Amino acid sequence: MEDRDQVLSGRVKAVLELNERLKTITDQTTGYGPAERKQDEGDLKERVFAFLVELQESGICNMFDAASHICEEFGISLPHANTLLMMWMRSFS
């Protein structure tokens, strides 16, 4: 079992290192750094929240099904859309 854990730990470490390298390459290619990514994410969140208010007022869909509409409108992944949707829903509690 310990060998398996070591192999998995090594693989996770390799994936995390690769992810960091890809971020660096992306930053160099786009000129974006962490601050710009954070700003873009904040802008996206504001646009998605405004979209969700309009969607809710239109009555087009049940808001628990809104993630697919977010994906279509903003071209983001379903998990990302679900995260933004849950953040929007929590803003009402």
C-alpha cells in the first residue's frame, strides 16, 4: 500500500509541477499574470451574475439548470459554470 501511495504522490506532484509550468507559459504568451487572471475572473463573475439575474427574470429555465446556459453564453466549462452559479445562489442567503 505504501508503494502505491508513493507512486500516486509522485504523480500528483508531477501534475502540479506541469500545471505551474503551463501557467508560466500562458503568462509569458499572453502577458497575463496572477493579478490579470484575478481581474478577468472578477469581470467574468460580474457578467455571469448580471446574466443570471436576467435569466431569472425571464423565467426561461429553473435556476438549478442555469449552468448549461452559462456555458453556452460565456464559453466556460460546466464545473466552472456550476461554481459561479452556486456563488450567485449563495449571495441570496
